[in-house]
Amino acid sequence: MFFRVLVVLIALIGFFGCAPKPIPPVKVAHSAKKVDYLDDVQPILAKRCVVCHSCYNSPCQLKMSSFEGLDRGAAKEAVYDAERITAADPTRLFVDAKNTRQWHTSHGFYTVTGNHAKKGFNDSTLITLLDAKRKRPESIGDYKPEYDELTCAKNHDEVEEYLEAHPERGMPYGFPPLSEAEFDVIAQWLAQGAHGPDARRQKALTSPSPAAAEQIKTWEAFLNDPDPKHVMTARYLYEHLFLAHIRFEGTTGEFYELVRSFTPAPEPIDIVATVRPYDDPGKPFYYRFRKIHSIIVHKTHMVFGLNGEEMRRIEKNFIDTPWFQTPHVMDYDAKRSANPFATFEQIPVAVRYRFLLDHAEYIIRTFIRGPVCKGQVALNVINDHFWVMFLDPKYDLSLKYPNLLDFELDNLTLPTEVGSDFPAYLALSDEYIERAIDFYKAREHFYAMIYTDGLGIDAIWKGDEADDAPLLTVYRHFDSASVHKGALGNLPKTLWVIDYPLFERIYYALVAGFDVYGNIGHQANVRRYMDRLRVEGESYFLDFMPKSDRKTLFYRWNKNLSMLVEDKLYYRPSRMPTAVEYTTGDPKREFVEKVVKTHLLSETGIAFDPINYFAAGQKRPPLPERYETRADFIQAFRSITKPGTGFIKNANGKNSNLAYVRVRMPQGREDIVFSVVVNRWHDNVAFMFDEASRLDPSKDTADFIFDFIGSYPNLFFDFTLDEAAEFFEMVQNYEDTPYYRKQILRFAVTRDEPEFWEEYDWFQKRFYERHPVEAGLFDLNRYYYRAFPKDYDETVTERDE
């Protein structure tokens, strides 16, 4: 008996000894003032919470960019799961459930605002985590919200366990706490019931302005016209615009999304919640425009303008142009719908390609900036910096000989036709890669047969109007990327030329057909297929090079390939000669300079980057002796962009790709702001794993641009004009020593600095001022992860010898 009692006592001691320390509910003083969500709460959430909680990569799927997202709450299951055996059920806000009750009962979400404490106190997850940061404001250690093991606490007990294990992980995660005034507003709002907008304000929030409403009527009438030609035109437009933030003419600050609804106007929208835009809706539907009332974040903000001019262009190209076949409505057969060349066969290829070229920057942005917020599937298959050009429609043989696409229809199928649950036995199948290679062989043979003298510079699309983007720059920032009109940076390692079949396949593989909730087989096959398409884009550029240089260039771009990978990439120099006459030993540079300087439509404004581009033989200037004008900064930029620059070579982690810099100018002069974009050298990008082994930091470069690049800054720098010389000396000569580590902390704004939010607010405000339509909130999930102790290297007072 005594032994049993002893065992029970030991067990109880162990249980209570291991139990987390109770966290009392937060005391909230009563306030007679009613706290309004839109006026008082949302501005705080936007500035301090939405910067991490707004997309699929939101920790715990807690999206705080709208009241609906905050009220829905959090979930334990992560959206990103590279090892998922079966596809997950999608959890898209505003799509996959109609209200909070459905999210909680059917999708595994739970409240973060619910309170179970007595009156005058609050124990909600939200206030408890905010209060934990307020009580322990310092950030200690590393903070990687997209990779850290987060428990995603479901109730107060789990919050206690989490904070017992990680007391330094209050919210905001690894950043300074809310101010007392901000905290009090949130606390009062929670105490008053955490209510959202009332019915009147919600209606105003979701209703279009009069200017937009009139245009919506016109566009919905066009898109829902039952005439077969209109039906198929509308389907093509929707499948390419379902990610767009649509802006109507004459409106300010309003954006809309094009959706499919089971209900026509003016009834409330009943969303067709298919995974893909080409999935069978199951019954009749209507195209509708739904106002976006969530806070706009830059990483998903891809603007597309709809106006009278666009309507006239679409009517001229799609409706007035004779079609290949008698227009007829296609059904939503699953496999055929995944192949745009089959679905839209009746629409002239020239019409489809014209639409893509007219909106090249938007279309490229959809699969570079991506629908998924965390783009490793698409992005670890591309280099850090490259330029994209397009084959002129007059030279694209898929337009001149449309039967080419009909003959090759099977080889143009995409792995996405299998769906989101790629069978295990096909997980590493080469079927679709082999089909793509077969199409590539047929295409190259056909081009060599037709263009016996080769293709010249005229075969590069030069643009037709000032708004066109015949040359685009792509920057990769590890697992995010950005697209910009023009030739930014120095001459890149690789360049692409895209024709119609390649353009459409990339879009349908990476955007229309990709499912972020798909299983490992789906994601792996899309990635491997995109690798094949990248090679096509590079190959079509190489077709303009001298035949003797093509293979050398390809293997310079794709070094250290295994025989197996080389076989899957499959590059064979075309038999087609080039029609370009070369006079130098650097044909890549010579070709690009001819295109940019003499060929592209001058009205597009595309010219070489005056800061970062260096012509052959052009020498880099020394650092300037003084910093007084913009020209002095340009000289400094041009001095330190070369490979091997100290700071660029040493700051070589995946969290060191993009920085925003503020230079405080003397009173009366506007502060200077610029971006530092690091371009990582990859020997090749043909492998899914072990990327680090293919990097060469000694060849990394940086571009300095007087604007904001990207959506995910890794670091802010802030210094005065008087400190500029020291900053650039540090960048040029940086070594991983205590002296230089201290130097960088003089200029860098680390995540744990008490003034961090003031710095963030300044950069965000400047972004809105410069780009009022295109701007949105930056994302801080990838801000440099390390919080530095306050005494870091304070003993270092002079250079290490």
C-alpha cells in the first residue's frame, strides 16, 4: 500500500513539476469609448500584423488582412508541405467556406480572439501573445516564421505551454512590441466582443463605387454573352485573369477580382470554389467582379487595367477576327481543360499570342511573383537574374502554321492534367518531360526547315505601343522573385526568348494548373517540367547566336551536370544558322546591345540600366571622395557592383538577397532611397536539392536601383549623408571580422531595435508615395532572422589586423 501511494505521489510531483507556469488572463480596464474595427483596429493590424499574416505563408494560416480572416482564426495544418503524400483540402479565404462557423466546424480552424476569462480580463490567444511581447520586449535568438516549429496554440492552455518553452516568442514575432496605445486599442476591442464592421459599413466596404459599377455592368454583360464566340473568349480571359487585381478606369484605391459565380448580378456572389480556373463548375455559372476589401499586400498585388481601350482591343482581336472553326462551346473535360492548346484550338493562335504580348509584364509576373507566396517550386529552377524577350508574331511558326500545334497536341500536354494527387508510381515519371523534348525536337526541325538562313534581330518582338514590355528583367530573391519592365542590372548570365507555345505552357503549368495544396508528386513534377521549359527559353535565345558558340554558352550556363540530368535537360544546338552578323568575340553582348539600342520600340523607354550596366571594356570608377549629389552615389554603385565585393561575397545566406537603404539628407532635401539586389551565382539550377553546393559567392554581384525591388526585404539600412563614405567602404571591403560586424550594425536596422517600426513605416510610406497603384504592404516573414545582443562586439574598437 505504501509503495502504491509513493508511486502516485512521484507521478503527481512529476506531472505538476512539468506543467507549464500558468499565465493569468490580461487585465483590461473598462472604457466607455466604443472601439471601431475599421477606424481603430485595422490600421494597427495592417502596420504590425499583416506584414507577416496575409497569405498562404501566414504562420498558422492566420490571415489578418481582413476581419473575416482574423475571425476565422488559426489552424495547425500548414499550407506548405513538400512531403505531403495526398493533396490537402484547400483553405482559401473567401472561397472554401462561407463563414467563420464553417471554417471552425469543417476545416479545423479555431478562434484567436475568443475570451473565456471573467469580466475585466481577457485570455484570448491574440492578447496573450501580444502581452507576452509587451512584458518581454527584447528579441533573443533566431526568428524564422516560415520554418520555425510553431505550435499554433489552439487555446489558452496551449499558449501557456508554448510560452513556457519559448518565452521570447510573443507577438509581433521577433520584432518590437506594440506601443502601449496600440495594445490598449486591441485590448479594448477584444473586451468589447471583437466585433467586425456593422452591416452598413460592411456593405460600403464590399460595394463598388458608382464609376466602377457602371464599368462592371458593361464587362459582365460582355463576359456572360451566351454567343459561343463570347463564351470561349470569356473563358480564355478568365483563365488568365483569375489572379489579377483589376482596376477600372477612373477609380482610386479600388481593386476587383474576376470570379465565377453560380448567381448572376445583382444577386450576391455564390463563388464557384474549384481548385483551378479551368475545373468543371458542375452547373451553369456567371462571371462576376468581386471587390477586394482585404488590405493590399504587394506580394500578391498584380494589377490589370480594364477600360474602354482594353474592351475595344479584345473585341477587335477576339470577336471581330474570323476563327479557325465555327465557334462552339467546349465542355470542362478534366484532361482537355488542362491543355490550353486543345481547349482554345478554335481561337486563332495569333489572337491568343497577341493577348499575352499585350500583357506580357502581368503574365510573366503571375508565374514569377506567383500565386503561392513562397515560390520554391517555380523559383529554384531559375537563375537569380535574367532578361526575357519574345519571338515576334510574324516569325512564330505556330502562328504561321497553326497545324504545328495540332500535330504536336499530345507533346504539349502538361503534368498538371493529372491533377493535385499525382499517383506515387508517377511521382518521378519522365513522361511529360519526354513529351516536351519531343515537341522541342519537332519545333527545332521545323524552324531549321523554314528559316534556312536563320533568324535575325527582326525576329525579336520590339513592341507596338509605349505601354508594351518587349524586354523584362527577372530578379530571384531566393524563394520570391520580381519582374520589371526594361533591362535592369548588368548583362545577365542567361537570357530567354519566349514564343507562344512556351508562354502558354509556362502559365498553365505554374499558375492556372498549379495547386499549392497538391501532393509531393504534383509539386515535384511541375518543378521538373519547368526545368525543361527553362531550357527551351534559353535555347530559343541561343538560336540567335553563332552555331559555333551555342553549345559553349549553354554549358557555361549549366555547369557540372550529371549525365542523367543532362539527358533530361536535352539541349542540342539547332541546325538553323543565325541571320545576325557578328563582328566581336562576344556575340551574346553584341546581340543584346543591338536589340536594346537599335531595335526595340523607342517609345517603350527601354534602355540599358545607367547604373549597373557595363559595356565591353568599360572600367569601374573608384569610390567617390565625397557624397553630395545623386551622381556621387551612382559612382559609388558602379564601383562596388562587381563580383567579389566584400559584403556581397560574405553575406551569402538565403536571408541576404534584398535590402532597402535610406540615406538621410540635410534638411530641405528629400532622403534618398534605393534597393540593393544580390544576384547569386549558380553553376546550374537543374537540381531540386542541395542548392548550396552549386553556389559560388565569389561570383555574386549586386545591383543598386533607385527604387523598390521585390516584396520581401531582408534588411533595412539607414545612415546620414555624412556616413555614406563609411557605408560604401564597408560594402567594398567587408570581411567576416568583429570590426566589420560592428560596422554593419551601425547602419543595419536589426529586427530587435526599438525603432524598427518607425523605420519600416518610413519605407512603406515612401513606397506608397512612389507607386500609388502598384504598391502594397511589404512582407517581413523573411527579414533577417537574427536578433543581436545589445553588447554585440562592443569591445571591438579598431580593425583586426
